[in-house]
Amino acid sequence: MKVGILGCGTLGRALALGLRADAAVSHIFATTRGGRDALQDLPGVTVSQDNRELVRACDVIVLCVKPFQVEDVVREIALELRAGQVLVSIAASIATAQLRAWSQDRCPVVRAMPNTPCRVDEGMTVIASDGVADAHLGIAQALFKALGRTVLLEERLLDAATAISGCGPAYAYLIIEALSDAGVRLGLPRKTALLLAAQTMLGSAKMVLESETHPAALKDDVTTPAGCTIDALLVLENGKLRSTIMRAAIAAAERSATLGRAQPAPAFADDGT
């Protein structure tokens, strides 16, 4: 199977790097806006600036451009699409109906929302199941299962999934950074503090997934009476950590729902300020 990554942004690169280890993928094609891309030096990857050429060469095309760019790009490649291909869009907020209209319904369309840990084969990808044939869902699932876990959801829930798993790595990195900074404040070397924080987050997530135990119960296992953990939890509760994280995710979901209509902000105001 030849896979095309149309748009080499952060997530596009993560997907390309992750898919290189998938035995079912014989070659990866990728497009970039211009200049040299780090993917160009990797075996099994062809990088160009020609979107149409990529589409002609591939069996599966993964659309990795920004939501405000999707319509122009899909219209650009529409006449190159053919029935035997599958177009997979990872753009937030762009509905399947829009994608089908812009592509003139020339091939099956699947919406998916992966995240950047796909680069280390620990990704989480949500795939919209509405109106998609099992065969095409199977292609998308096989593609992303090579990069981590997948789950099927109704398309109406993709904005919520974007806020949790799509944006979620950023929340986790912020917590890891904060724990690492605390370690340095307490006298630990930076490298050691970062290792302790990151491995603890990794191990905790693995405990939740493999034990299938509610996080609250796992938290109680760590929290001994009159111990140091309960004092730390009291500080977190006073800081409204849980409420803040919930509100942050809700804000991300609300923003995700508008991205298809949004235009990028200019780098500078018109008056130069």
C-alpha cells in the first residue's frame, strides 16, 4: 500500500515517521510547501511540492493541512482522485459532507483525528464511523493501528475527541514540565527531574489502560492517611486543577467546531504594530 501524506506539518511528519515501520506500507509520499524537509533524507519516503502527483501515486491519501486550507486543497486534487483510493482527512471541524462535495465524491472519504504520539507508536486515533463502508473503515483503522490505538465514534463527537486526545498531549506536556520544574526547585538535576516526571506519567497512564480500574481508585492506592500525597492533592484541589482541565478541554472543543470557518491571524497588524 502506498500512502500519501498531503501536508507535512507537525502531525503529518509524525504520521510519516510512524508509518515507516508499518510492513503494509510499501512507500510514503509527502508534500511540503517548499524548502528542505527532514523527511527527505529518510529511506522509503518521497517528498515533493506537487499535490496532484502525490494523489496519482498513492492508494491512500491522508489530508494533513490546516482546516482553513482544506477546501482549496481538495478542490485542487479532486480530478486526480479515483474510485479505488481512500481519502482520509485529519482536519478538525471539516465535515464528511463537505469533503465529499469538494472532492466531487470521486472516492470514499474517512474522517480521523490522530495525535502526535503516533510518532512513537503510542498514538490515539478517533475515526468517524458514520456512513463509511466497513472496508474503508478497515483501511483507516489498519493504517492508524500501526501507530497506537483507534476507536470508532459518531462524527458529531469528533470535536470532543479533538479536545481530549488531539489536544491532550499538550496538557500532558505542561504537567510534565511543571513537575520537572518542581523537581529542580527541590534540588534535583533537570535531566533526572524530567525523567521522573515523564516516566511517572507514562506508567500512570499504562496502569489506567491495563488495569481497567477507575483513576479515582488508583489515586486512592497512592494516598495513604496523613501522608504527603494527600497534602499535595489538597493544594491541587484548592487550585481547582480538575475544574481548570475540564474547562480547558471544553474550550478546545468549542474552538474545534469553528476551525473550518476560521482564517489564520496575520503575523502583524496592518499598521506594523
